[in-house]
Amino acid sequence: MNLEQILAFLFVLGVVVVIHEGGHFLVAKSVGIYVKTFSVGFGPKLLRRRIGGTEYALSAVPFGGYVKMAGEGVMEDLQDTGAQAEVDSEGEVIPEEQYFSSKGPWQRMAVVVAGPLANLLLALVVTIGLAWIQGVPTIPVTEVGMVEEGSPAAEAGLQRGDRIVEVAGQPVHSWDEFLEILVKEAREGHTPVELAYERDGERRETTVTPAKKGGHWYLGVDYLHDTRVGNLKKNGPAYRAGLRRGDVIVSIEGEPMHDYQQIARIVNENAGKPLEIVWMRNGESYRATVVPEEAEVPVDYKTVKKVGRIYYEPYREYRPVSFVEAIKLGSQATWRIVDQTATFLAVLVRGGASRDAVSGPVRIAQFAGQMVEWGFSYLLGFLALFSVNLFLLNLLPIPVLDGGHAVFITYELITRRKPDEKVQMVATQVGFVLLLLLMAFVITMDVIKVAS
């Protein structure tokens, strides 16, 4: 890993840890709990500063952080009375009403869940911000690339190469506009929907009736992924060869290229083999030899396959959106991440996913480094994904995690009495040991995977 990749990892980890612990910290302070320490990292403290009674620290082990509150730590004997209490850094007794343990169950629950919820809020802010600042990707073509046999599109007579020009009497200039108008008409019951398209320069008209499939509108048609180059991974084979965004790939090994799928098929099948690529830029022809790198891509939760990759994406353009639309799009994106991550965790618990699918700090650092090579917006997207992962993982009912504490507090709310302290302590210690063993296993798997 180079310096840029290491800094990308520390940026992602630092932001999600500070936000998570900041959630605990702010809610604890708001309900009157004395916070003794706010640390980013564990172990020996490298930097520390005390402000307002709280010690803020940067510790040696960067994989996490903690907020230490009064009422959670070791009590000290008071010489005059023989009683026990917690003291601050100046040796002053901290009033018992400022202990975490002295607060009501709802206040303690709020402190406990504030950390994970802060991570969820971070993901939401990031996805909304990306949609608002960057815009949303659009597909700047209306040419048909694939028609599924027996589908509504096939019954309407659409064929590969047709160019959609109007939907329900409205001109369309992108595939997104085509689908948006089509779905709107179908949802409102205005079916069949009128389509106008061009074939061999001739305007034609037809009607199509979208079908409902799996809760979504289904047409059975896809756009033509042309051969223009989209975003590239810096230092990937395509980038090193000189390809840049907007270039049009003309041929590979002398075979004319007509769409992205054709390019992907050839690249996928030729990992490690040199390929001569010819492309056009501003009317000029360029050529270079590119060697696709071998990469593993998931087939399902248990299986991966090895394919060739030159690391560029299909061409997209970005459409500006209003802040209100960005809120909607960011919320939808965050929910998709939550849903996909929760689904994966459920499959993992049932034993339906490979252990290789679980990544530890080493591979997370790799992923962060790879994202920054695609661009800062990709790194922010990874940050949102990682933050959602922490949101869900910390809510698991494991005693040492926030979810475990929430279980104990829920027990108290239901039974109106606190769990036995010894039981709670033993459960927390067991959970801590199990978590350490899991981390050791994941890191070991990381090292084996990276070294192999």
C-alpha cells in the first residue's frame, strides 16, 4: 500500500470512529453524565488534552475508539468515610447523579444507541451530499441494446439498434427519461404506452404495456452500452495505457467493438494476456497494448470467479438535482445499503456466505485505497457503506457491543429491575473475549487473502 492509500484508510476510519463516539459523547453530556475520556483508538495514548473535565486522546491502536463515562470505571476509597466514589483528574469526587449508572433506563438507552445512529446519520448526510454536489448519473443514449424474448418490449416489436425518440408524446434524450416517463404512465394506468422510435433512419410508432414483476415494472429491454470510456481507476491498466474519459474504443486485437458488453467479454476472458486496443479521441486514433489484471468477482455469497479487468466504467453523464431531490435520492441510497448489508449479515449467520466474504482491517484498508484511485467521490461512497456496516454491527446483541448493552437495558425496562451485576459482568467479559477471537480470525484471514 502506498501513502495515498494509507491516508485514505485513516480518513475513512477516523471519520466513522469520531462520529460514532461523538454520538455517545453528545447524548451523554446532554443528559448530565460526566465523560472522563473521549479516545480515538485504543491502547497507549499518543496525544492527549483535557478540556472541560474530559480528556481527549489519540491512542496507538487505530481500529476503533471509546467514550469512558463516570459510573463505568473503577471506584476509589474515600479516606474520611470509607465509602467509594469516582474522582476526576484533579482528585475531586464526581457527584453520583453524573454517573451513567445513576441515569434512568431511557436516558442510558439513548446514550447507547446514539453511536450507531450517528453512523447511520453520517451515511445519510454523505449520500445526500454526493447526490446534491455531484448530481445523479444518467445514461445519455436511447438506443436499444437488448430485447428479451417474449417480453413486453419484444411484443411491441422493438429490436436491437432502435432509437427511442418519444414516450407518450414526450421527447426523450436519455435512457433515464425514457424509463421515468414509461413507469409514470404505467403507474397512473395510462397503458398501453405510445412509443416512437427510429430504425434505419425511419420513424416508427408502437405501443407497449409494461408488466409488474417482483414488485417492479418490467419491460425486458436494456440500452446499448456504447464503447465510450467512463471513469477510470488511476494506475489501472486502461489508465496506464493512456485511455481517458470520453475516448471511444474502436477495436481490440483487430476485432471491431460495438458495445461495452463485447469489450467486457474479451477483457474478462484474457486475464494476463496482452491485448492491442485502438481508440479515438477528438478525431485522432491511438493504440496501445493493455494487459488485463486478474481479479476476483463474486458470483454469489459463497463463490467467486477470476476474470480480467482493465478498470474503467461505462460512460455516464451527471444531471444536477435540487436539494429536495438530493434528500430523496440520498435516503433511497442509504436504505439500499442498509438493506443489502442486513441481508448479507442474515445470510452469513445462517452459514450461507463464505468466510472470505468477511473483511477485516487489512482488506478494508485495501478497499479504501482502491476507492481513492477511482476518485474522492468513490471514497465518500465507501465511507457511507462502511458507516452503515458499523451501524448494523454495533447493534448486534453481543454484550460488549452497543447492541448488548441495549439488550440489558431492554430487560430492565421490561422487568423493572436491573440485570444481576455479576451476570452482566461475566457476559461482557465473554463477549469481549469472543470479539477478540473473531478479530484475530478476521485479521488472519485478511493476511492470508492478501498474501495469496
